[in-house]
Amino acid sequence: MSRSLRKREILVLVAGIMLLQTLSSALFKAGFYVDLALVFVVYASRYLGPAESTVIGCLFGLTQDITGLQPLLGLNGFSKTAVALVAFLLIRKLVLSDFWSKSLLLLFLSIIDGFIILLLMTLLTSDPPSALANSVVSRAAMTALLGGPLLYFLDKIKSPEKDFSQIE
Amino acid sequence: MIAPLNNRPLLCLTLLLVANLLLLSFQVQNGRGKSLASASLAIEAPAANMLNFLRSNAVDFFRRYIDLVDTETSNQSLRLENRRLLLEIKRLLSLTEAAKRIKNFDRLASISDFDTTTASVIQRGPPFLGSVMVVNAGRNQGIRENSAVIVPEGVVGRIQTSGLWTSRVEPIINPQAAVGAVLGGSRNLGVIRGDVDGSLRLHYIPHSVEVAAGDTVLTSGMDGIYPKGLPIGRVASVKHGNEIHQKIRVDPTVDFNRIEETLILRARPLNDLKDRQNGKEITASGKTP
């Protein structure tokens, strides 16, 4: 399916989203919310083509919808599909060699993701939760802070000698 | 299979976005899509149950590990004995607490005109998504949508979606939720709604009604979901603005961060209720002997 990301690895990532997203609910009380699906979408976008990235984005988003107690099925499916293509394009344009740059990329993508979901909720429901709007930036910051290092280590495990800057 | 589409990424993107939009529209239109929500709960249930099991065991494991480290550092038999006794006391205290909780649940079950099912909370949603919870009881245990969920301290919420083995609970602090309420003192009727800060708002109480901080707010039984007289919360503050009604903030009696077990109310069959009104004894299973 891909140049260097096998189906087995994709299944592992889906299972990872299901398990970790469900497990992270224990941290919500402490104010933590890391968008693991977004981190994995960015990770997968590095190794896949543009169409494959969008399909994986959609798959990961729907998985997050199912396990993350989202109010509507398809919210993250929609947003992650769009974000996956943006991630695919950005990864090939930017130099992302350390985890700070990866964190910045995640911050940017997470904010886009949050606003897409907010827009959808506003369009589809008569009374969108205002708490969701208030949490967009804080969630993006948390995802960037914790997701950046995670992305960095995933990348090191996958290809120890390469980094984002060496993509053709 | 998808690789050939890499030359036409926009086509792929458009198709996926439209598919997701159709999925969303299906759920929003006329409240359909309950079956979708139910199916997603069924998919999620094994993962949630497994993680709940793993989490509880992990906590036990770390507690034991910490106990072991303490024991090694003390290195004295008397301290070992002390430690064992302390652990025993803790275990007994937790047993006592559990017994009290179960006693409270039994009391609630006995005074209610409903059959009840106890269920544990196995997953919680984040506050910005309304703090929804998942409990480990579903249609197989007779749980239906709009069943009231309570704890001895008061009202928790209602069953929003019921899957086969698990159900999603919409707590009353969710901004989308509403509960028919009555003020404990004046008996004025109003509607309780959740607020984004985790508190509650009591709506539709006119300025002529005297409301003071500390007044109790109970369910009115008018909404067809919650039985009458269950505690919801206490009035925290009252503001008289320029609007027709008072602005009343209510603190819930239930600590939503600490809910572990819940009681789900299921309406009894009509014949059982008639028997109860006629004074016949009803067994725990809801049947007359």
C-alpha cells in the first residue's frame, strides 16, 4: 500500500489510537488532552502518497470518533481527512529536523483541526458547545507539547538516520 | 489499491469529505443515527472494558510495588508487621466504605418505583465535550435510552445511547441537558440546564419568588425522565438582572469527578405499579409473591 509504511504498521497505529485515546480519558480530569490521532496522521503522512494520506487521515479520524466519545460520528473523520493532506504538503515543504519544529507543525495542524470541528458543530447543531471553542488552543498546545516528542521518537524508530528534512 | 489515486489527490479528498459529510448529515437529520451511535458503542466497549480492567490492575500493581519498596527500606520486622496491619486496616476501611455504598444503593432501590441496575463508570469524556460517561450496562441488562441515572447523592443524568453491553450517559452538567426542577422551599417549577463551568443554571424562576443561597433544588418529575424529589443541587448564587427571570446558579450535589458506581432506573411494568399501589408486597425482582 505504501512505500515504507506497511499495512501491519497502520493497524498497529489504529489500535494505538483506540487504546491510548480511551486510556487518556483518565487524564482529562487533570486537563490533559493529546490528539493522538493527529500525531499519527502526521507520522503516516510522511511515508504515504497524498491520496493514501487522506484515506489514512479519514480512517484514524473515524477511529477517534468511535473511541473518543465524540458527539457525532464523522467529525474527526472529516477534519483529519483535510488535515492529512495539509500535513502531507507541509512535511514536504518544511525542514522539520528536531522535535520543536515538529511541535510547531502539530500546533498549527491541531488548530486547523479544532476550527474545522468547531465549524462543523456550528453548522450541524443548533447549540454548539462553547467549551469546545474555548478548548481549541489549549488542546493544540497540549498536543504540540506532548505530540512533538512522540512524533520525533516514532520517526527515529522508523528511520533512525533520516528525518523530515530528507524527504524528496 | 489506493496508490493509483495518488496522482489525483483532490478527487480522493473530495470523495472522503463528502462521505463524512453524508455520515454527519445522516446523524443530524431528525435525530436519526441512533443505530450508528449504538454500533460505535459496541465497537468501543471491548476496548473500554479491557482498559478499565488494565487500569485497575495497574493501580494495584503500583500500590504493591510501592509497598514493597517501603518494606525493603524499613528492614525491620516490627515495621513489617506494622505495615501489614496498616494494609489490613485500609482493606477493611475500603470494605466498610463499599458496604455503606451498597447499603445506600439498596435504600435508593427500595424507595423507588423503578427496577434498578447498578453500573460502573468505565470511561469518561473530556469536559469540553460535555463530560459524557460510559457505563458497563446496556440493552442486554434492560437499559433503554432516557433511563435516569442516579447515585445516593442525587441525579447524575440520563442514558443517551444504549449499546448491547455499555451505555452512554449524558450528565446533567452537560450544556445540552435539561431537567425539570422544583425549588425545595417555594416549590416553584423551573428547568435546570448544565453550564460550561460544570455548574448548573436554574431557569424560568420569576423575580417575585424569593430564592436564597443554600436552597435545595429537586427534580419535579415533569420531564418524564427523572422521578420526582431527587436532589439535584443547592442554590449557589442569585442575580436579579434586567431579564424576565432570575439568574440562579446551582452547585450539583453530585461530584461528577468521583462517580464510580451508578444506579440506573428502569420503569417497572404497569401491572407491578398497580400491585404496588394496591398495597401488595413486591419482591426484589419486581414480582408479587
